[in-house]
Amino acid sequence: MSRNFELLNQAGKIHDVLTSDLEPELRVGPVPVAMEAEELVPEVPLAQSLEIKGTARDEINKLVQRLFLVSGAHNPRRVVFTGNEPGVGCSWVCAHAAESLAAQVQGTVCIVDCNLRSPGLHKMYGLENHYGLSDALVGSGTVRKYARPLSRKNLWMLSCGSSTESWPTLLTSDRMRSRMSELMAQFDYLMLDVAPLQNCNDGIVLGGLCDGVVLVLKANASRRETARKALHELKTANVETLGAVLNQRTFPIPDSIYKIL
């Protein structure tokens, strides 16, 4: 049997990756102010919800609880999800965590596809990708008009958007900072799906604009040295590492037995 991922760290400080002491402290800045709820509630959803069952669903819920909903803690509201390399399942983790969070809170949740190099969130929902973040960065009007409602009345997505010749520099531009400020004001929670750190520094730049980064690793594939390098780069840039997720870990025993161990 298999679980889709395992949260490797919860509270405390990361000492090393893929070892026994992976526990970063959850620390965030001020909570953003949300817009009036009636301005964000769509009449009809435009996409079906993502469904997962069994242990994978339980682990996603645990991730959301530990990251966003710890009682008495100053929990993050704006989080970057990025991998240390391509193919670790970062978009899957980000999207399903957003679905779980939206089901557990009253506030609005927006998933933002910041992977302009290889966007994938719109495919997960079966939606087109012709109008989104890149359009908002070069266009006018409020950023909310570029977002689309999903399955729940409090869940939205800002897809990558249509391609543009200047896309390599868009995410590090002043315009991106301005649009991020708008998003923070208009949604209670932001979850950004960002290209792997191995490919670019988008995760570091955007992590600096948010409350921190969740690093997604792939079991039996991600190398320790590569993961350590990613953590070092985040630390050097003074970007908070909120946690690490080990995705697609397999277990030789049935889920029913694993749960009672």
C-alpha cells in the first residue's frame, strides 16, 4: 500500500533534510485583510473538486492542520509550494492542500500557478489556461478579475495565463509585488505553486514575499545533497522554511495496520 506523502516536519528548527530531526517552526507575519465575502462568492462553480480517498486524504488534512490551523499559533496565510527538482508532485500537493484548507475554513483560499515555465494546475481541474497570472502582470484591472472560482464558494484559482515574451522576468518584477499585495488583500489564504528551485530562483523571490516555503521532495528520488542545497539557499536568502513534504512514499504494510503503529 502507499501514502501519497508524509509531512516530515512540524514544529521546531530544521537541522538536516531527510534525517530524523526535520521540524521547522511555524512563524508568520501579520494576517492580511480579506475583502467582503459577497464580492468573492460565485453563483456557479466552474470546476469539479479534486477528490482523494483513504490515507492520502488523511495525510493531506494533517498537512493543512499542522501548517495553517494549529491552535494558538501565528499560522501562515501566504505559502509557496516548490520542489527541489522537477517531477516531485508539487502541484498535486499544493492543489489538494488548498482543497482541504477551503473545506475547513470560512475564509477565501486562492491557488496561484506561478510556474510560468511549466504550468499544470489548470490541467488538474480540466480548465483552459488562456487568462491568468501572466495576463494580470501585463494587463490592467483588479487582479480578482483574472481569478476563477472552483468547486467551493471560498476556493479560487489564478492560473498561469497566456504566454508572453517577457515571462522570464515577470515574477521578479515590481508589477508582481504589486499584484501580490492585491492578492493578499483580496483573499484570506494564498497558496503558490512555483517552479523547482533547481530550475530558477522564483521560489526564493516569491518566498520572500510570502510567509514562507514548503519544500516538496519525492521519496526514493530526491537526493539528500540537492535537498540540503535547496534549504541552504532559502536560509541564505532569509526565506522561512515552513516544512518539507515527502511525496509518494510507499509502505510495505497495509494502511490499516500502519495507522495503529
